[in-house]
Amino acid sequence: MDPQPPAALSAGLDPEDFYFDGPLLVFTAAWHLKRGSCCGSGCRHCPYGHASVATARPAGPDRP
């Protein structure tokens, strides 16, 4: 079984752009760098220091 869902394939993602953490698709820093700026979602691998995040998100099992 292919671990990549059709949505990821049709979005034109390269294998280095994401990985799965259980059912979650997680974007890597490589994808964020291709995007070009912080999206403001508090992403796990944001290489821009969460520059566009309005408020800090609380720590949780997937966020240190």
C-alpha cells in the first residue's frame, strides 16, 4: 500500500516535502522554504521562527 494519499500526490509534493505522523501529514522545513514565508499556522518545522503566528500555541505531545 502506498503511504502517500492521492491529495498529496495531486498537490505536487515531493517526498522530501512531508512525512506522516500517524494520520497527520507534516510538512518539512524543505517544503516551508519552497513556500517562501511563514503561513502563521504554528507549523512544527517552520524555518521562519513562526514569524506570522499571532499567539503562541501551547506545548503538547507533538510540540516541545
